[in-house]
Amino acid sequence: MKTILIVEDNEKNMKLARDVLQAKGYRTLEAVNGTEGVALALAHVPVVAFTASVTSMDRNRITDAGFNGFIGKPVNLKEFLETVCKTLEAPTP
């Protein structure tokens, strides 16, 4: 079973991500801010941004910061799951 760390400060968004991922068989770890997320993450863990910042400039900043994927809000569940699966299948740098 693969584990996914969710870092989300909005309780409803956290519940949505948790419920969808757990329903698909993933184990989840949860943090409400970046500091907690970093504390829970291990080295070479793929990271996907899940954010309402969706402009092309935002996407470029996120990619340049080293994120492995991007999911914009409001969430499209199909895109969410496809991005998670794609990221988990890709080799980590």
C-alpha cells in the first residue's frame, strides 16, 4: 500500500483528499501546514502542489520550486487521481 502525505490547511479539502485517496486504497498522512508536512516527509518523496494558485506563472513557480506535479483547485477528481498515480509511478530524482 502506497502512502501519500496531504498538506492542506482547509478541513473540508483535507477530508475530500483523504476520503478519495483512502477509497482508492492509499494510506494517508496529514499535515495542516508546510512545517508539519516537511516534518512528516522522508527524503526523495514526490510532492504534488494542490493549490488555488492556478495561473501559468504560479505553475512555473511551483515547478521551479521542485514539485513533481500540480493539481489546481477547485479539484477535478479524475485529474486529481490521474496526477497522483502518474507521480507515484514516476521515478523520484
